[in-house]
Amino acid sequence: MLGRPNTALSQIHMQIMWSRLIAVVEEQAQTLVRTAFSTTVREAGDLSAGVFDRDGNMLAQAVTGTPGHVNSMAAAVKHFLDAFPLKTMRPGDHYITNDPWLTCGHLHDLTVVSPSFLRGEAVGLFASTVHVVDIGGLGMGPDGRQVYEEGLSIPLMALAREGRMNDDLLRVIRANVREPLQVEGDVYALAACNDEGSRRLVEMMEEFGITNLDRLGEHIIETSRQATIEAIGKLKKGSYRNSVTMDGYDRPLTLAAEMTIGADGIHVDYAETSPASAFGINVVLNYTTAYTAFGVKCIVAPEVPNNAGSLAPITVSAPEGCLLNAKRPRAVAARHTVGHMLPDVVFGCLHQIMEDGVPAEGASSLWIPQIYGGADVLDELGAEEGRAPPDIKPFSTAIFHCGGAGARPGKDGLDVTAFPSGVRTIPVEATEVIAPVLFRRREFRDGSGGVGEFRGGLGQVIELGGADGTPIAMLCNFERISNPARGRDGGSGGAPGRVTLVSGKPIGPKGRQSVPGGDFIRLETPGGGGFGKPDARNPEQVAADVADGLISREAAADSYRVAVTADGTLDDAATARLRAI
């Protein structure tokens, strides 16, 4: 029993149940990972899972997952309840959509919401999202001009009624995607993980002797809200501005923020941001809000669990029709390209008031080439007349690659780390097993991290192409090639990204590109910015970086004025001479 609301024992019980609820949604997420078919989910963890109260307020999210998914999903469940009131739902019901403006920002993300029942009464809802490997249309590239071109759109609708799947919907999905087995498998995985979450929730409620989540939900939301407000209250009040310039598709773009810190909240306004693009890199407002709020929480209230209460004090606005508040039917398939840069924009505002500073800019935007193959690719490459197309079944797969994170106050940046998305890199072997793709090279990109007292994280070098001389097509959307990550407090910027073909033939960083059979694309992902003046870096650490192959001896001497011997040890005398110059 809970005891009276104000007793210390009651508060302990609440905290135990709160922790248990987080464990429930983590098991929900792990069920999704174990049952999903797409490598984007089962290998990279590109998903979210959470439990909501009867009004659609998020009470807990799984640790596994991405901020763009979970923070967008946090606002999405109320849209489901508007279309399907809780009182009309029955056990075994599941509801689905991939509407970018209601959920996670592009058609590749499927969201399923399911009610949970205890003794015949609805006590809450579970929601989950996955990034499916294919949704038809042009694919997850920036080439589309309208969302209608980008794939199959599923409006808010029933996926299952009282345990019976909507076979008509599944037939429509299978008929519109290149990988029907994987996509349909992911749909079933979404329903299965919500069912598992519900089963575990019921077990928990029965164990603790509660019949609803009302008191627990109120405790979670109010405690988290107050904790976030308390953290915000420690900041200097005022308005702070920062902007980031991006490569864009056909022209540079500006992300400009004004952050206003008040007594009980933080508001971020993007009024000076570039207008929407003609290409599919636009961002819907819910995705903008998701990554903005994540950036704020990382610095201001990182220890407060993520839920409706902790998110409430952080608000976002952007003019309709700008890059960060694109309206239907703008193309949005590659919205992550811009959305992943928003924590860097936010960090630049917070750096002005945080005593110890905040991390330097990082590579941030994931490099996610979607790879296609089949006879049509040979035609695209202009095959010789009369040459028979290869006997290759059409396929589609996506692979996630990342650069370096920005250096932190007091620590080096993380090498080859997907911040802020948090997804895992898909193992080479997992991709080569499911598609005729060959990785020829994958290694750290030495010297790509910005120099400073604390070094920026390194990017990587990847070479890949079709297996056995197979030509492939790629949807490319690679950022930070013309505008690399900036350093802070005297640290230098990270290395810009580069995209080339091993053969030397030209290839672009944006849009649909082709890799001829026998050739390979070389991706050199960007490095993170450095933090602090290079002269302040510990010479022993510089020598260790050289010994580990992270920077060259020449870079050590030129950038840090540190001499390292051929065997990777510090040369104190030579270093003293360099620093005396």
C-alpha cells in the first residue's frame, strides 16, 4: 500500500514505482530491438518507447532510443487520443501513423500507440516508434520536392482491433515498399513491444496494489517539472543568441536562435532562421522542439528523467514556413540533416552563461546513405548497349555513420560518436549479410579532431561499394563539408567532411549518386571542434595521441608544439625548444 500522500514512506514507494516504470519501458524497448527486422532498429537502435497516462502525457521513456523519436512521440499520443478517444478503445487495439506533422518528422518513422487495461479498465497507453528501412517513394534522400514523393503516408488509423490485425493496411504497405518483409516485420514488432510493456505494467500494478496510475503520474510529472524549473532558476536570466551556418542542399542555410531564460522556463525562438528549402531537408516543428529540448536538458537538467513534466518548461517557436517549421506538403525525408544540428545551436546560447562552458560543436548530423541496387542502377550509369543487367534482386538498406563529437570542458570529444542522435553504428557484417554491399575500409580519420587543450573527437574513413562488381545507387545527404564544427575558447574547428570516389571520378555530397561496379565511395566524416587553447594541452596526452595513431607527429609539432619520437614517446628537450620559439 502507498500510505498517506505526505509521508516519507509514501515518497519512497513513489520513487520505487517510478524506477520500476522506467524498467518496464526499457523492457518494452528491448522487446522491440529483439523482434524488429530492419537493421536500423535491431542493430542501430533507431527507435523510442514510452508509457503515457490516460490523457496522453508521457510518464517514462526507455533509455534505448533517440531524442528525435521520443521527444516527438511525447507530443504525438494526444493526436491519437483526439482521433480515437480512450473510452472507445478495447484490449488488443493498436493504432498507427507515420504522419510527419503529428509524430517524428518524416515518413520513415512508424509510430504505434496501444491502450493498456487492468481488470477491464484502461489505465494508460504505450507508444513506440521505429525507423523502417524503406517506405517506398524516392527514399530517405533530399531529392523530393513534396512529401507526396517521399513514400507511403499512413494516416491515423487502426492497426489492430481487439487483437485482429488490419490485413488491408498490411497489404497496402507490402505493395508500396521495396523491403516488404522487413517493414511488415517491424510493424508487428511495434505491436508486440507495446503488448509486452502493457503486460509488465499490469504485473507492476498488481504487485504494488494500485488500480490506476493517477497518483504516480502526478508525482512523476510534478516532481520532474519542479526539478527542471529549479535547475533553470540557477541560470542567469536574459536573452542569448547564437547561429550556425549549414551547407544546405543548393545553398548555405542559417539556423539562428534567441534563447530567453526566465524564472520558470526557457524559450527558444528561431525567428531569424532561413526559409524552408525546396528540397527534402525541411524540419517540422515537433522535431525541432524535440532536439531543442534535448539540447537544453543535456546542459541544464541532465539528471532529471525525461517525461511530460521535465519537458514542459522548455518551449520553442519558429515562424511558419521557415526551415524549422515547414508546412505540409514540403519535403521532409532528410529532416535529420538539419534537426541534428539544433543542440549545437542551443549549446552556443548556453555557453555564454555556463560557468565552465559547454562542449564545442561536433559533426552532429548523421551521415546516413540509403543504398539501392538492381538492374535500374546499371541503366542509370549508362551501361553499354546490349549489356545484360546483372541478376540482382532489387534491394534497399540504410547505414548509419557518424563523425566526432565536440571536445568537452575538461575532456576530449568522443571519437566516431553519434551525438545528438545516440544511435549505434550498424556493424559492417550486418549490412554485408543482408545486401550485396562490400566495405573495403573503415578506420579512424587521424587528425580530424579540432586541436585544443581538449581535442575534438575524430571522424572516420569508410570505403564501400557493391559486392562482386555490383553497381549501387546511394541517397546522399552529408553535412559539414563546407561548414565544419567550430571550436570553443581558443580551440580550433574540426576537419570538414569529404566525399569522393576511389577512382577519382566526381561525386556529390547531396542527392542520388551512383557508384559504378568495381568502384568505391570514400566517406571521410567530419571531426569535432576543440576546446581551449592548444598550448594548454598536456604534452603527455599529445604523445599518447600520436602513439595511438590519432594524430601525426607533424601535427603534434605544428599544432601543439610537442615533439614526439619515432617510437611514440615524448621528447622533452625538443618540446622545450619548440615552445621556446
